[in-house]
Amino acid sequence: MNVLNLMMSFFMLQSGASISCDTTAPIQYKTITTSLGDIAVQLKIIDKKPPILLLHGVYFDHHLWDYQVDKLTNYSTITIDMPLHGGSKAVKTKGWNLQDCAKMVLEILDQLELPQVIAIGHSWGSMTLLRAADLQPERFQALGFCNMPFKGSTPKIRSKFRFQHIVLGFRTFYTKQVAKALFGKKILKDNPKLLAYLQQSMGKLTAKEVRWTDKIAIIDAEDASQKIRTLKVPTIALKGEEDYVAAPLQLPLLMVKGGHVSPLEAKEDVLAFIFKVIALGEQNDTTRVIK
């Protein structure tokens, strides 16, 4: 038995997970109507415990978490395609922000009749979960923030992205520049499949969708340091050694190899991180209900 299997067995025993639970439950695909529009949701529900909710970052979709979801065989999981990404194309094309994304997540939990989840986000997904937990902390047993930007945008950042958007028409060139910013230098060099993955993922986005996503998640992002300081949910964070985001000093932090896309660059480290978040949530299980 390898280290990963031992770790999975340990957390299964710690949580009291039944070996008779339906680990072969099929994935369900739903479209849930929210205030932002129709959002694609993928569910694998095997028991009545709070599921693991995973949100991806900009330019990706729910497939960002495929490796980790495949390994979470003893847990219910929910992945969401964030607005304009993946199967969530039928949404508002303007007039919404990060706070609206947070409300969208809470609306999805309401429609799925889920009092609580254990939630992990990557980048934009983490930014969304932070704001959702600020609104309704009782909905989250624990949180895991991967590669989360939390500082407010600056004039330099805004100018940089507006300049980059000028060359969006040259998609191959643009995507290569994005890859250099997102991935760790050595990991990108040693694994050219990462660039191919990003090209495929960004190829599903129109130039307008890229601009709008950058606007809400980066250009117009407000500083969230205070939300971290007042967070009422047990939380741990993870970032890459070459990640451009700062470390949220108020939170326990796990450092891994690579840059800003740890779910792809450090797959097993992120899986181990998810198990840590699950354990944190199970320690905080208060079986709260929605009022």
C-alpha cells in the first residue's frame, strides 16, 4: 500500500466513513438557475455527510479538479463551472462582481438543500468562497484556499491587464504569456502538457469572456484582508513557491512546488491538502441547520 492510500485510509477511519457507502454512485449533471444565470453543477453523492465542494479559478472549469475528485472515492463531491466557464455560459455578460459569485454559491447550496459543505477553492474559487463564508459562515464546516489572491487591485495591475487584452486576438501568443505567469518556471518547462491544457481550456473562452473574468476577479477585485481576519470558519491555505499571490499570514499555510495552479502542478500535495481540510471540517462538525 503506498503513502497516498495509507493517508486515504487514515482519514476514512478518522471520519467514521462506512466501507459500505455507495462509492460507485454515478456523477449527476445539473443546471441550476441562480441570480447570475444557469450554472453547471456536477455531483457525486454517496452519503448524507456534508459534501466536498470544489471551485476552480479563472480560465479553467470543473475538470481542474479531476485528479483530486477521482481520488475522493469515499466522499461526496460537488464541482461547479464558474460563470462563463465550462457549461456555465448562459449567464449575465455584465453587471456582476465577486460578491455576486459568492451569493451564487449560496443559492446553489440552497437549491441542493445542503445545510453545510466542506469547501476548497482555487484562485477565483477561493476568492468566491471567502466572500460566501463572510456572508453565511454557518454553511461551511471548513475551508481550503488554494492560490488565493486577496489584496486589492492596483493601478499597475489594471494597466498591465488592459495592455495584455490588446493582444487577445493573438490567442496563441497570449496564452503562452499567461502560462508563464501562472505556472512555475521549471514545472512548465518539464511538463509541456500544462501549456497544452491551458490552451485547450482558454480556447473555450471568447475574448469578451476573458476580459470580463479578468475584470471581476483581478482588475476590480477589492482588498479582502479584513474578511480573512474576521473569518469564522476553520481555514487553511496553500500556495506555490513561485506563486505570484501573497501568503495570507493570518492562516496556516502549506507551501508546494510550482506557481499559481497547484491543483495541476502539485496534484498529490493538493489532494493531501484536501484531506487536511476534510479533517478540519470533521473536527468542526456541529450539524448546523439552515434557519
